[in-house]
Amino acid sequence: MKITVSINIGGIAFYIDEDAYSELKRYLRSLEFHFAKEESSAEIMADIETRIAELLKARIGDYKQVVTISDVHEVISILGTPEDISDEQNGGGYERMASTSYHRIYRDPDERIIGGVCSGMAAYWRIDPWIVRVIFIVLSLPGGLGILIYVILWIVLPEARTTAQKIEMKGDPVNIHNIKDSVKEEFENVKKNMKI
Amino acid sequence: MNVENTKAQMRKGILEYCILSVISGNSCYASDIINRLKEARVIVVEGTLYPLLTRQKNAGLLSYRWEESQQGPPRKYYELTDQGREYLADLDKSWDELVESIKLIRKK
């Protein structure tokens, strides 16, 4: 047995499962955010809600009286996520920026033990930072050469401060999707740390 | 370079033209426009249509009236304005010219 919510969308009333309601609400908010920069964004949202109501109405009947989460997923796949829409609106433009992405060595301030030199180089090669640290330690044993190299690199390599630089450090293309994902990831990490 | 992106760019370029063309044939509802565009495979997700429709209406190319419906709330019924018809005629000409250009280029 589930809890249902009554909603009114596009002027039509529906019963909708609680989880489907949350998903639909999240989807509508994401669309609202996407269209916020358009003039008449309210009108666009109203038209979309009308269409969603049409699509949902077609899936409801005597035997199925409640909108479920699979209905909402179906609607989202028909109308498109904000990413799908902006890809079509821009003709896949975001992906084209990727061909001019840089891939360079930065010092990684988030994963550092001393100066972020080893973690930065590890990010560039996409290997575990400890591999690089062990190499430096081994190089330091005979006469401290590793320490010298480390200090030189510490001075020479820039720190990855902005989100875009952190993405370049890993060699991923810098575009809105990746920046958004990076920020989300960092947000989740902060949230996790605060809960503990 | 990605062929899918180039193709998407091509489709994006003709979408506004297609919308005007569909409405000129027969005044219609947004859902009719969507079905025609999907049949012709010019649009993949429906969400792309709505900002374009609104922009065209705001530019005076389209107008709509509310039509009552037995199944629910009233729906927008779109048609081209005179300005929209002129605009479409211009785009028709432009399209024909493009087709000619491509023909010339493809001739080896």
C-alpha cells in the first residue's frame, strides 16, 4: 500500500504516488531552471505542464487510477531532460568545446599531503597518488634527489584552484556538464563530512 | 569533430522553418506539431519545441486562440500571422537556394 498525493497539472487533477510526485517535482524544477533565462519562461512552463497532463491522462484509466514513477520516467524521456533539450537547442554545441580542452599538470590542493605535487601528477596520469609518492620516496633515499625534484615541482607547478582547472588537471573536457558535476560532487563530499 | 554534432547542428538550423511550415499547412495544436516533427525525425525530445513556439509567437510570426476541449482544459490552437506567412515564404526560397547550392557542390 502506498501514499498518494493529489496534484493539479495543466488544469487536470491526478492521483500520483508519493515517489512519482517527488520525481515529477524535481523534473519540473529542473526545467524551470533551464528555461529561466528565456523571456516568457512562465508561458513555456505552462505549455509543458499542459503537455505533461496530456501524456499522463493517456496513461490513466479505470484500471489504473494512479500515476506511478514509471509514468513519470516515460514522460521525462518523451519531453527530454534539460540536458537533452539544450543539446538539441544548441545542436550538440557543448560537446564541440571538448576538442579544445587542455590537459596539464596542476598541484591538487584537495588530495595533497604536503604540496599536492604527487596527487596532481597522479591526476594527470590517472593513477593512484601513492604510486607517485613511492617513486619520490625511492628517489629521495640515495641522496635526497627526490626531495629536490619535489621542491622544484612545488614551486613550478600551479595549484588547481578553480573548478575548471581541477577538471583540466584530470584531462576531462571543460564544459557546463562537467563543471556542474564537479560542483555537485564537491557539494556531496562536504555534506557527507558534515553529517559525520 | 563528431558527425552526430554536425547532424544535430543541421537539424537545429531547420527546426524553426519546419515549425512554421507545419502550421502553415493546417492550423493546429502543439501536440499535432510535435507528431509531425517526430514523424519527419526533425525533433527528438518534445521539450525543444516549446521555447521555439513561444519565441515565434513573441516575434509575431504565430498567433493562437484557445479552443475548448471535452477531454479537459482549453488548448492553444496555432496559426500563422501574415508576417509569419511572409517569413515562411522567405525561408522556402532560402531553402530552395540551399538545395541548389548543394546540388552544385555535389556535382563532381
